[in-house]
Amino acid sequence: MDQGSLDRIEFQQVVAAIAAHARSEAGRMRLLAWRPFTERGDRDREIERLREAIRRAAEPGAWCSVGLTALYPLIGPTARERLDGPALVHVRSWLDAAAATHAAWNEGSLAERFPALASLVATLRVPPGLGERLAMAFDADGHVVDGASPALKRLRAEGAESARRLEQQLERWAREFGADAYVTRHGERFVAMVPADGFPRRRGIVHDSSHSGRSLLVEPFESCVANNRLIEVRAAAADEERRIVAELAAAVLAAADDLLALEATLVHLDTLFARAEWAREVDGRALAPSGERLKLVEARHPLLALKHHRDPAKAVVPLDLELGGRSGGRVLLVSGPNMGGKTVLLKTVGLTVALSHAALPVPAAEGSLVPEVGSLLVDLGDPQSLEQGLSTFAAHLAVLARMAEIAAPDALLLCDELGAGTDPEEGAALARALVEHFARRQALGIVTTHLGILKRMSGEVEGVVNGSLEFDPDTLEPRYRFLGGVPGASHALSVAERLGFPAALLERARTLTPESARALERLTAELGDAVRRARAESASLGEARQAAAAEAERHAAAVEESRRELAVERRRLTRESEALLARCRELWQVIQREARRDARTRDPGSMKAELSETQRALEALAGPEPGGSTAPLASDQLIPGLRVRVMDLDLEADVVSAPDAEGRVRLKRGGWSIESRVGRLAAARDSAAPAARPIQGSWALSEESVPLEVDVRGLDVGDALAALDGGLDRVVMAGMRELRVIHGVGRGVLRAAVERHLRQHPQVEEQRLAHVGEGGRGVTVVRLRA
């Protein structure tokens, strides 16, 4: 992309704002030199990394680290300075940063969720052992530490001990010369400062005297050997330090290629970190250029978005714009008043395309699309060049000529005030010719203008569409909102009036304005106002639709919640009913046993009288039936096919056969066969809805023989367990203690279900598989409680 065009749309200022987030100087410098990619594959890979970096930056925890300063000046091919301790500490900082970055990505799920970033981190190659050697040799300021080598540790320990002993020796010697004498150093040697008066020169070597001449720096003869040894030890230690530094410097230079590659990867990660932080500030996202359609949804100028982030009171009006693709238009003519935002619109579009091609975050909403362009050329501002001897108009013409040359489907051309700066008629003719050329070449272009001849091109030249920026006719202030398909009025006289232009001059200007121009201005304003009202109504309908959809969603959620609660309640009631049924069975069996015991000891006649009395009491408690007669039907009224109500069961059924000699009547309801008696049957209700009342029943011991086995083979589990419960009830009612359950062998599913069910049954005392002569594994023998 043309560098001059990038400068005109403020690309460099945006890059500088992004670079401020880099944590390393190398990362900042690399971002300042950032430009759009020329290779599609490199660009797409970088955009995918940027997407992941934006998502990763939204999560807690560090994910990349950097060193203290750039490595290339220290170890690059052009490095001239010898590596010293502080320089080697800088090298170690990059090795530490690489280790910290590796550690941050050790968590397994990160590589799965951010594969592009993880693959970049995986390219970090740390020279083995080098970081540990540097850490053991230097402190944070680059000084060689004692543990750098055994020899250095020994020499430093010896030097410290020698200095301590020598200092003590000199302190004892100096006491002879009074309280003012003390021990100090002269150069590399320990000496004593003693008074000059009366000092015998034979006691030592005088190295110097004070400025006043009253004190002497004296080295006693007996300390010369110790001083010499101390200097030798320190010299040996310094030699060892230089050897250590030289050895480690050689190791660093030998690994220079690996270290520079490591730095490049960490700097790359640092640029991704800076771009992700910038995206969080301006609510930006990674857009991958593709196709030929430009669609901006709530796009904002990056620098204005940054100002809004720092000061929310500075609101930014987002830009919604579509060009190319199914919209049909490829050249957009934007008109409207000065100071209405047309230049900002051009810069926003240009920056959106340039940033996306550079894999930098774009302040736009989801749904935005950017075309893939091969050329971006911008004619904006004052491009005059004193060096080339070009005036403003000539400089504009040079750019426009270049646009005419490169106009193609993959070119984006942005022109501000096309045709201005010269004779209006000739400028308008030149502008129209250029717009026709852009449309014929199918280039994407946005042109701002005040020329009426260009506003009329929308209906005359295929591919050319109008657009404008809203202007409030009441306050005479711009609203900065883009209106597609509507040309804008210039409102030059209105703006001049708002800025305090003399009223008399304005009135004269209005008189000189042709009536046709004033009429066109009025029509344009009315059209814009109508479009604004239509869009406002559309927005209101959209909000209503969203509100209705949200309400429907809440209703669906409430219905689903009610269903879940109903299911929970149904399961609870099922559990309670099962427990109640089990208890009822147990009580029923107890009643059966008591009844049989009483039947053996009591008079059958008295029992029958008691039962009749109980039945009459129950019928009296039941009270009258609502909606129907409580009087029982006579025997001769019960004919087959008659609909009757069984009073003790509170249900209706059809008579199947007339009463027998004992008053028993066979009834049928659906698939049920019911046996009742004459005194319990009444006329059917007129209403179909039965009244809610407690269910009553009667029982009697069957005179038929009770089967001692239940065959559940071929049944599913539910039916088999129901049949098993029925068999258990019959056996218990008959007073028997054992039941054989025939379930077969098969795959064991039915046998396992029977076994589980019997374990939970209150009347089962024990169960076992039958012996060989009893049916073997296909039969379970159940022992019931007494």
C-alpha cells in the first residue's frame, strides 16, 4: 500500500498508539515499523494469532514475557562492544523470559484453545544450560558473584581474611601514636594516618601526607609483606573474574543465532500482547480481508475510539456503511455540509482496510467485512511539495492521475473534495470523468463532494451511489451519522449563519443563489428528513421485535421451568405413592391374616352382619352423590347394555349380564371386567365429570385354587414385575408361604430385575434359585413372611 496514503489516513499515529502497549523496546520499535502484509498466507496466519491473543488477553494470568533490552546491538553481527557483566545480565533476562513463557503455556488446555499462539511459543529454543550458568555467575547488577567458580570463591575468601588481619595489625600499631591515628587505604595498600610531629621515619614507609602536612600516611615495614600478598590475591581474583566473563561471553556469542531467534519470537509475542491490549481499549477485533464487499458495522475511527476510552464523555458516532457485493454500488459519492464528518468517514474506511491488511485490531462490531485489496490510494489534505515545485492543485492532480492508472476491482480509492481547487465547471467535469472511469473499471471508491453534477450521477452511471451525513436543520449542527442512498445538502449559508457571518452578506448571498439550486437544496433536505424518519421507524420496529423475541424467550424459559418442576413433582409423588402402595399391601395382608384367624374362631353369621353394618356405615359416610341419584336400581331395572354408576367405586360402567340368584352383576368398563351387586348400582349421572370422593371397595376370598407359581417369561420388565406383584398378593391372601417365579435363563436381565424387586418387597422373607429338580436357574423360589 502507498506510504503517502497511509500517512494521510493517520495510519502511523494509530500504530504509535498500539506500540505504546509493548513491554519491550524491541517490541515497540517493531510495531512502529509495522506495515500491511503483502503475502496473503502470512497475513492470515497473523490474523488468526491476533484473534487468539485477544481472547487470551481477556483471561487472567500472564502468557508472554520479555527481556530487559534488545539483544541485537549486543550480540548481533554488527556488535562492537565486548560483552561485560551487565550485558550478560541482559542476555540472561531474555532466557528467563523464555522460560517464564514456556511455563505459562504448560497448562494443557491452553494449547487446545489457542493452537496458533501455542505453536508460536513452541518455536522458542533455549540454549541448554546457558541461563543457569549466567544466573550462577552474576548478580542483578552484573557483578560476578563468589560462586561463579571455586577458584574465585577461594581467592575472595583469602583476600577478605588477609584484609581483616592486616587492618587489625595496623590498628594495634597506630595506637602508639595517639587517639588521632587511624587505619585507611592509600591506593591498593592499607596504611595508617599518624601525626607528623615526632614520627620516626625508620618505623615505616611514608606514602603521602595530608594537605596541611600535619599527618602522614605510613605503611609499617612489618605490614609490607601482608599488603603485597593482599594485592596479589586481589589481582588473581580479578583475573579469575575476567576469565569467567570471557568464558560466558564466548558461550553467549556461540549461541547468538539461537538467542536472536528466541528474542524475535518473544518480541513477536510482545507485539501480539500490545495489539490485544489495544483491542481491549477500543473494543477492536481481528478482521480477515476476503472477497470484494466492504461492510462496516459500528465502525469507529481508532483515535476517536481511544479518546472515548480515556474520556467516556467524548462520544463517538459509529459508522454503518456498505459498498460492493450485492449492494450494487462500488463508487460512493458522499455529500453534505462542511464539518459534517466526511473526512473522518474517509479516514475511518481507509484505516479499517489498512489495519485489517496489517493484522491489527479494527474498532468495529461483529458482522463487519473488509475486501481484499491490492492497492489503497488516498487523495486527502494538502499534498503540495515545495521540493518538487508542485502547487496544491497540481499535487492533487498527480495523485488523481495515479488513481486513474491503478483503478481496478482490487483497488480502494478515497478522494476528498474531488474537483475542488480550480474552476468549478472544469473541476466538476474532471471529477465526473474520474468517477465514470472508476465505475467502469469496477474499482471500490469513496468520493466526498459538494458538486451538484456529481450528486446526479447516482441515477445516470451504473455502480455509482449517493450517501450523506446527517445534519440537524433545527440546531444547524452535524450529527455525523451516515445515510446511504441519500445525497446531502451543503447547508453552506446555514453553517455560515451559525458561525456568525454578517446577516446582510448572507441575505445578499441567498438572493444571488439560483432558484434551481435552492429548490434542489430543499428537495435534498426533505429527502434526507424522510429517510431519517423511515429509519427511525424501522429502528423502533426492530426494537419492538427484539423485545417481543426476548419476551417469547422468557415465556419459553418459564414454560420449560414449569415442565421441569412438574417432572420433579411427578417423580416425588410417584415415590410417595409407591411407598404408600407398599404399606397398603402390607396392611392388607395383615388384615387377611387376621380375617382368616377370626373366621376360624368366630361365627360366620355375626361376621356377615358386621360386614353389612360396616358397608351401610360407609355408604352413609359417603353422602349423596352430586349430579346423580343415590338410590340403587332394582334387579329388574338392570338389563344388559344399561349405563349404571358403581357407587362404591365411583365410576360408570355398562351392564353385561342381568343379576344372578345371589344378586351379583357383571359389568364392563373399557377393557375392565367388574363384578358388583345389585344394591351398589345406581343410575348414571347426567354430567360426565365425576365428583371427587374417596374410593371404597370390598374384598372376598376366592373359592378357586390359588396358583403357586407366576410365569413372567416373554414379558418386559414392567409387565413382569406387575404380574409378580399380583401373584404375591394372591398367595398372601390365600395364607400360603411360598411362590415359584418362572423367569427363564436368557441373558439374566429379567432374573436380575425380579431379584431386586423381591429384595425390596415387605412380605418377602427370603429368595433363592430353584434346585435342579425344581427348575434350576430359570426359577426363583420366594419364601413369604408368616
